[in-house]
Amino acid sequence: MSTPSIAIRILLGEQVHELVTYPYAYRSLMALIYDTIYIDDFGDCKGIGRCGTCHVHILEGDESLLIRHGNETTTLNKMPSIEDYSRLSCNIEIIEKLNGATIRVVNDGDLGLY
């Protein structure tokens, strides 16, 4: 039986990145974005969930992707551009529920979107 692929659309400013991966191919969405798109200053704490540099907005996808985990809410509450659909990508697993999701990378450094 073959492993199902996961297609994810990542928005970074005007750029659209269509990524295809497999369940658990990366430890988190942050690692996938870091490894494939190469964004400066993205994921600075390498997945601890404290720095907030991997902030994303889940624009389309399974509603369960909006459930925050661990210290994610505490970290997000310290940041300027938080929405109900804000997440830290280091807390999002690469699972089948990500298939078809559209995610915008947020640049909180200058208080806006990339």
C-alpha cells in the first residue's frame, strides 16, 4: 500500500509555493517550510514554540488545524498580528489533514504579512 501524498499551498508575500510531502516526512510544518522555502529568520528557536518566528495563518484546511497545542497560545498572545486562524508552524504535524491546506507565512518583524 502506498503512502498518501500531502499537497500544501504556502503563501509568502506574492509568492505561492506548492509543496508536496508525505505524512511525518518532517517533524513539523516549520521544518518543511524551513527546508524547502529558505526564509530568513524563520523558525529561530528550531521548534520549541517560544520565539514566534514561524507564525502562520491557516487560510484553508481542516478545522482541526486551528487547535493550538502546548505553550502556543502563550507565545501567540505576545505577538501583534494574531487571528483566530493563527498558529505556530512548529506545532503543526505533517499529517493527512494538511492535504489541500492553504497557509500564509506571517512576518511579525515588521508587523505585517510577507
